[in-house]
Amino acid sequence: MSDIDTSGPWGPRDGRAPPSPPTATAAPSSSPAAAPPLDRGQNPVWALVSTLLLGGFIWLVTQSWVIAVAAVFGLFVHEYGHVLAMNRLGMGPARIYIIPFLGGLARGQRLPASEWDGVKVSLAGPAFGLLAAIPFLALHYATGQSLWLQGVAAIAFLNLVNLAPAPPLDGSKALGPVLARIHPALEMGAMIAVGAAAIWWGFTNGAWIFAAFLALALFAHIRRGAWRPEGRRLTWGEAGKSVALFLLTAAACVGVGALGAWPALMGGAGNGMELI
């Protein structure tokens, strides 16, 4: 399960420029430069097919329809968090794409105006995505059935994994600019080390598609070298706030995950529920 946000610091350079500062009105030109075509988003039919393939794949792997539904629902909420941040920061109108067997991405019409904006976009997905756990938690308390907590745990895990500082996950775009602010070599070394660890985890846990995807992303990251996106770099104050927001988001993911795993950790004692 992965999430890709192509608008962040490690997104592909596709020719879309960041927002330009206000300038004086230019004189009319007989041959104005053509504006980049507007991204109209994913074809609705293919979006539906991709969603069904993704949900079916998760069900096949986990053998739990609750986890499959929670993961797909959580993915949409997660990506919508990116979309809200992009639109708020002048990068919209942003679109959501679903990728079969992997996850999804949110794509804006232009790059962020600053790395600080990129950090906020990256963390908006995991932070907002935790709201998807509310319906499953409510169903658990309303029915007394612990299977709904599987959905809570799945959503927390989805967002926590995306905070891993491995390309192209959200964590790499939240912490990458901070590390580059210290020294570009520190960012490169950290991304390679964490990316390699994530790939090893994927292969040893049977997540072959996820591991292969991370391997390709890490290879592209290494080839890209020390390239940084257009736009203003982080200030030291923004770097400190980026780390603080990252830690708060990670703590929130762990807290929501603990709610989902608590009955299992306690062995179901004292709650009269049979764990599934």
C-alpha cells in the first residue's frame, strides 16, 4: 500500500511551474506562450476499475473485507487531505488518481511556491487521513463488535507507513527539505538508507509489489541526485516546525492505531468481545 504525492519536493518535473509572484501587467503579445494543459483527472471508468482492483487485492492479501473497505476509504480521505492543502496553497485544482495494487496519488496543477508549502501538503494527507477511522470506531462502539477495530488499525497503519522517509512516500517530502537544509548529502544518505530498509521490509514480509515500487522510486531518487524543486527553501524556523508537525502526525497515527489494537493487546479480557 503506498501513497504518492507528485506535487511535493520529490515529484517529477513535468514542466509545471510554481505560482509566480505578482507582476505588472505586460503588453499584449501577438504570440503568447501556451499555458500548460489543465489536468482533468483520472477517467471515471478507469478510476472505478482501479478502486475495485485495489480493494480486491487488499482483501486477497488480508482475507478481511473490513480491512479492504477501510484501506480504500482511508486512501481516499488521505488523498483528499492532500487535495485540500494543494487547493488552499494555490496549487489546484488538484486531482486524485487511484493506482491498482499500489495506492493513490494527489496531483496539483503546479509545484508548491516554497518547500514549506510542500511540507504542509505532504503532512496534510496522513493528518487528515486519520479522520477515516471515525466511522469504524463509531461502529465498534455502536455494535460492540471488535472486527470494526480492524478498520481503525488499518487506517492508522496506512497513514503511519506513508510517514516513512523513503521516496516517494510523504515522509520523504516532509523531512527531506529539513535534512537538505542541514546538508544535501545528509538528505541523500538518509533517503537511501531508509528506502533500502523499507524495500527489505517489503520483500521479507511478502509485499512484493510495494517493495518493487519503492525500489524503482529509490533508483529514480538516486539518479535525480541533489536536485531540489523550484521555490523558496525552508528557513530554520520552518525546518523546526516541519519536524514538530511530522512528530505530531506520527504520534496521532500511533494513537489511533493503539485504539484499534487495544483489545488484541489486552486479549479481549473484560470487554465480552470475541476478537476476529
